[in-house]
Amino acid sequence: MTTKICCAAEAVEQSTFSGEYARERHQAVLVVTERYVFTLIPEGWELIEVAPDIDIEREILAHIKFRPIIRQPREMAAAIFTDGPMGLEKFHPTPRNPIV
């Protein structure tokens, strides 16, 4: 799977989000795309989930201007990338991954 990833703009006219503010208030912060998920932790941004067959170095890190924390990102469920029913009954909700 080859994906062109466009991340963040160099500058914005107005900012309505502050990671520092969220961190001070212990709020959960996620950046979710169809290819990866970052979470904001006290040490910085952590890559916690990637789509199947994504080359992290080539398809994510090469396109961003910071080095996220990478421990053991899990793979996104392949079912969400297929046509047809996803079979959500297979998935079990957890506090980190609730099914709504």
C-alpha cells in the first residue's frame, strides 16, 4: 500500500487547539487519519496505530518535521479497509477503543 501523506501546514491564520493546554488539563488528544493515529502524551506525540502494510519510515516519518515516540504501534484492523460489511461484531469495546 503506497500512500501520499500530507501532514501539517507550515503556518495557519488561526489556531483553535493547544496541545500544551490539553496536556496541562490531562485531556486525551488523538490525531486520527485513515493511515495512522498519534496520541499526545507528556513526552510528546506517540505513534500508536498504523494501517496494514504501511512503511512507517517511508510513508509517515519522511513527511513530518518531528520525530514521534514509537514504541509498539498496533496495526489497524484490516476489516476497515475492505469493501462490504466490516463485521464489527468481531471487535470488543475497550476503554481505549470503544465501539459506538
